[in-house]
Amino acid sequence: MTIDPRVLDWLLDSDPAARWQVERDLVGAPPRAWEATRARVATEGFGAELLSKQDPDGQWAGGSYVPAGFFESEEAKQPGQPWTATTWALKDLREWGVDAAVLGDTAERIEANSRWDYDDLPYWGGEVDVCINAFTIATGAWLGVDVSSLAAWFREHRLADGGWNCAAEDPGQSSDGTLSTRSSFHSTLNAVRGLLAYERFTLDDSVAEARHGGEEYLLERRLMFRASTGEVVSPFVTQFVYPDRFRYSALAALDHFRSASLWDGTPPDPRLAEAIEVVRQARQPDGTWLQGVPLAGRTWFDVDVPQGQPSRWLTLIGTRVLDWWDDAS
């Protein structure tokens, strides 16, 4: 894809958390250039501000997944959830490219002080929720924690159809209060994302077979369609938003498959073609993508634009996905 120079300049005029990825993925800058920009994430903009919110005990907002006292507060009665606690802060910092060394002894402090709301389990051991465990295995591997027990958990908890479902572990997450036997798009995408991050940080390929199985679950459905009826699974598949937190979309899935393809050294799978066209059609005439409906809930600060405005983050992701696909074609 030939990107409009004006759009490229607009993308480069971004927070360092996004700019280094523009330099690496769209500009093709040499490593010394984008690595220098990435190093600034810890000292400027979003990364520096989020690091400044860390509690002395290593957590953020005093809690593992939600802030301390959340379930007893009026906020718990509102739509969504707060995105300010430890899991979300670490996920953002990791995905923005902060060097793990900047976090110092954060992993040790979290081990000593942070527990999951579910059964008061220790943080780095994870709990029963697939998505939470996916974030934890990725972040733990990034920070140098031994999370091999979670790697085993993912291998053991795959469902018969190849993917994962949070409702298969916790009946409270299902619509009818029973354990699900079928995988979900959301849970499976988060699982394969977490496993790929684990592989990259640890160079341990013991989860590769499980990851490939989860990816095959999504590919069999061409990222968008029910296996039973062939219908699009839900409007969320074609609704793009940043940050997506845990939310599935065709764009988020394609960005994972791009990363997995580059890691595995494999070409794009032809079954991605229909999802690619959905992303292509969402691109505006000026070459940008518009922000969708942000997920409800409190944040430390805004990292993207309001709904309906051109999003630098979505434009970065959409452009690199189409570049990857078109270059291979």
C-alpha cells in the first residue's frame, strides 16, 4: 500500500508509544531509529504517565484486575469496568513497548502484594478466566517471571473444537449459568495473543501447538462467521476500537495473525481474505480509520480520540495489516 504522505506525517506526530511502531512497521526505519523512539515511551507521554500512577506496593489502583474496593462501590453498578488496575496497566505498558527493565522489581512486589479477586489466588499463578490468564502469561513472560505453569494451563484447558472460552471455566460467565463446551472468539483471540507473547519473550515453543490450534479455530470461521450457520457472529466483529482491552474484532484478529505470520515465517492464510476486505472497506477516503465506541469504564487518561474521529492507533494497525496482506499477494 502506498500511504498518503499527509497521513504518514500525521501518524508520525504521535505519542512515542505509537510512533515507534509507525517507524518500524510503516516507514521501515532501521532498528536504531525506532528503538530510540521506543526507549522514549518510558520517559515521555502515555508510558511515563502510566508508570507514574504505580503504587508503592507494585500495583496500580490497589488491585489486580479492578481497583481496590471496586465491588463495594457505586462504580460497580455502572456499565463497564474501570481499566486502571494492575493487569490493564501492565498490559498497556507491555504493548506500548516499554523495556521490562524499567519496571525494576515490579514483578517481585506484585508477587508479594497482589492477589486475584477470585479465591484470593496469587497473581502470577493466574486464576480461572482464560482472558485474565492470557494477559498474565504475556506480562509475566515480559517481566521475566516463570509462568510455565500457565503455559501448561493453556495446553490443558483447550476445548475439543480447538479454542478456549472463559465460560468453560466459570459458569458465571455464561448466559445460562452452565459451563460452555464451545470456544469463543474473544477468549480464543486473547489466548493465542498471550501464547504468542509468551513464545516471543521466553523462546519456549512448548505452547506453539496449542496456539496454532486456537488460530485454526478462528481460521475455520474465517475470523467472522459462525461454524453452525455461516452468519457473522456479532456486530462486534466489524466494530473497531482502540484500546480494545479484551474485545474481539476482525482488525484485532488480523493484527495477531500478522504478528504470528512474521514470527512463524509463514505467508498469510487465504482464509483471512474476507476479514481483510472488511478492514479495507472501513478505511476512509483519506486513508484513516475512525474510532469506534470506546469500552465503558474509568481510565487513567485518554490514549485515543472520541468516537467517530480519525484514530491514529486504528490507522496504524489497519495500514500495517493491509500492507502485510498486499505485500504477500
